[in-house]
Amino acid sequence: MERSPNKLIPHDLATVPGLDELEASRVRVGQVSAEVEAIGIGVFSDGDLPSGLGFARADLEAAGFSATEGTSLVLPGIGVADQILIGLGERSGLSDRVLRDAAATLARAAARRSVLGLRIDDIAGVEPAAAIQSLAEGALLARYRYTVLTAASKHVPLGELTLEMPTGEADPEAAVAEATVRVRAAVVARDLANTPPGHLTAVNMGEIATELGGRFGFEVEIYGKQQLIELGCGGLLGVNQGSTEEPRMVVLRYRPEGTATGKLGLIGKGIMYDSGGISLKPSDPMHLLMKMDMGGAAAVLGAFTGLRDSGVQAEVIGWLMCTDNMPSGTSYKLGDVLTARGGTTIEVKNTDAEGRLVMSDAFAFANEAGVDAIVDIATLTGAALVSLGGHVAALLGNDDGVIGAVREASAATDEQVWQLPLVRKYRKQLDSDIADISNLGGPFAGTITAALFLDHFAQGTPWAHLDIAGTMQVDADDSWRTKGATGFGARLLLDLAHNFAPND
Ligand code: BES
Ligand code: ZN
Ligand code: MN
């Protein structure tokens, strides 16, 4: 494996550390044993309290616990298990999402405990299999931590969680297995985005993808600089020009057993570090986060780790467009014109609008591969963060069918999205005097003009675009999200692939 100088730090990140921890955690459904270190008990804010609790509603209220969603009350046990009351809100409002978040609340309230139980007597109208899956997801996602570079981490991995709950006709093991596959997708995406830029170059991204492909059942093809030149990938090569690290286009391919139900193309922006290039970014805290500018590529790669084990029936092809964006004597410059694969010429009016450039080549490959639909995911515009904040990703596209499918996957995974209009009137802001298109829109609606740039390369293929600049990370733990990279999009894309059925 090639190593860059700052890898003298003794950590070999050829693999993804969070995966090992996930594989060592166990979730089971059954009776909570007396041996657990902490037991969570789900409590609604209305109706009856769980049986045998030993408290009246008034006692709980007096202790400041009214069992609203997201709240908890820890009753430390001395010599016995801690009891942790977990608020579920009103019984009529119980949902997959509430259960996912409730298990996350327990995993956090019992952060120093390894062996946990969670008792939920009543899952109201929620389907048992979905309830089990959501609870397992919530606990595993919330317990994630990126610790490989810390000598004295206090993090306690989740050893075992027992869910004591009604199971109806559900197959508990299958539900837990599906949850683990989905969490794996997110953990891979988080680990990659949390990794410092000096530890994770485009070359490393290719190596890690190869390893994951071997392990989780997908093919990986790596394209280096010379091949990218031969293939005419002017977008990716242009952005890479200022870097001492080679670019990589990493192509992932999943083929289901039997006849595929359709062919889905996923494109991920993989800017390993975005300095802005010659249009250099200032050194403010936001730009400290630019190691996560490969969050889109990380989400696609994460989703691929779940395709086989979640039984996806569609063929899925992924393009990870990886390079850093650096200023140097060899950098691409303002006013340069790049020729993307497919021949479109692009005038570079700002080297910090680089994500759309690297992705332009990938759209050409997706169209050549004859995919039924393209979904791209990118930390593309600061404007997405400004308009929708850190909780909601921007969704745009040219096709109501694909957009609708993304919205359904979003609802199923609680990775929230909000559709913005693809206002074609704004397209002229991208006009160039000397090339087919420019990479910079006007001062307003930056998320929309960025999507309009991509729309040019989608060329009418049904397409949806996720701008995850706002949702790629959080400053503090919150529900299923953990401080740092959120892995946003990995579970959503996996769910999307799972239900993918192209338009007739
Ligand atoms: N990677 C950034 C977008 C970004 C900003 C992601 C904040 C996450 C948090 C992207 O490459 C970028 O620099 N976009 C510019 C585009 C502009 C030059 C048209 C932006 O949003 O300012
Ligand atoms: Zn960027
Ligand atoms: Mn940029």
C-alpha cells in the first residue's frame, strides 16, 4: 500500500475500524436476563405505565420525567442493574422513528455500560419486524464512536443488547440482521468521513473499496490518472491538477443473483479534502470540516456494503469520483476550460465549485452504462446548509418517479430531505462566453444552480440529486446521529436500492 508522509502515525486504516466494533456487538430478542448492567424501560407519556415499574405517574412527574420523546430518567443501581426510563411520547405517535430514537437514547444514557436490556411492553401499531429493526438500528448507530486516533478513549463498545418486546409473527433474527446491515452502511460512511485527510487519500479510498468489495460481494474497478486521461475525464483531472496525490475513479458494481429488476446508478462526490484550490477557502471552523467533502462517495460505498446481505434485486453501479482540491503551481485556474467526458466544455469561474466538475465525468459513464436512473449524492453547496440547516438534505432532480423513491427511502430511514425546485430559468446563470457551460451560478439559490449544472450532464436520464453539505456532520450527539460525520445517505441509498423499480 502506498503511504503518504503523514501516515507515520501508527494506524493502518486499510480497513474501517467501526466495522470490527459493530461485528463484536450483539443484539438479540428475548427475555432480559438479571445479568444486564442497565435495563431501559419504554414509557409512554400517556395511558398506563409499564407493569411492575413500582412508581406512579406522579412520582415520575415529581422526578421531572414526563416520558416525552427523547427524554430519559436514570435510576442508578447499586449492585444491581441501572434502571433507565425511556420516554416514548404519546402512544398514538409511536413509530419506527420514535423507536429508533428511543434505543439511541438508551445507548447514550448507558454509555458506560456494555450489556444492556430494553423492555418495551407495547409497540402500539408498529409492525413487530420494523420495531425490532428500528430499535437495533438506533442502539447500534448511537453507540458509534471514531476512536482509532485516541490513545485513552473512554468509549465503551456495546457488547450485547436484549430487546424484550412483543414480536408477533416477526422473525427477530432476520430483523436484527437487516438492522446490522443498514448500520454497517452508515458506520463505513462515518469512519471514512471522520478519517483525517492525510490518512485517507483518493488512492486509499480505492484500496478500501477493493477490500470492502471482496468482503461484501461487489466488484471494484479502479481508474488511475493515466486511464482517466485516456478516458477523457477532464472534470476529475482538472480538479486534481493542483494535487500531489493521484486521482481515482472507483467504480463499484453489484450484480444480484438471478435477473436484475433494474439498473441503478449512484454517483458520489469524493473530494478527499477541499481547500477551495486557487479560490482558497479561509481558515475558519467550517473549513476544518472539509475532510468530509467525500461524504457523498462514503455514503455510496457504505450502501454498497449492504446490497448483497440485504438481498437487493437490482443491479447497482457506483462511481466514486475521488481527488483532493489543492492550490499549487500546477492547479487549474480561474478562466481555464475543461472538457468533461462526453465532450462538454466547462469554463472554470471558481475552483471551489469543484464537486460538480468531478461528477460531470461520472454522469457520462452512467449514461453510457444505460442505467435506468441516476442518484447522485454530494456535499455540494454551502447554500444547502444555509437554507435547510444540519438536519435536512436538499433534494432536486428531473424526474418525479426517482425523486419520489428517494423521499420514500428518506422516510424509512429518517434521513430527512426536502425537495427544492429545479428552476430552469436560472440555467442561464451558468452560461459561458467561451465554453458550453460555466461552473459558477449567481449569488443566490446556489443549491439550485449547482443542481442545474448536474442536470446538463444527466441528459434527461431520470435523476435525483442529494446535497448533503448540511447533513454530513453534527456538532453534538443527536438521536441516531453521533458527533462528527453522520454517514447521512448510506442507509437511505441502501433502502432506495432495496425498493428500486424503474419507471415503465
Ligand atoms: N464542499 C463545498 C461545499 C460545502 C460547504 C460542504 C460547507 C460542506 C459544508 C463545495 O465544494 C463548495 O466549496 N461550494 C461552494 C460553491 C461556490 C463556489 C459556487 C460554496 O458553496 O460556497
Ligand atoms: Zn467541495
Ligand atoms: Mn469547494
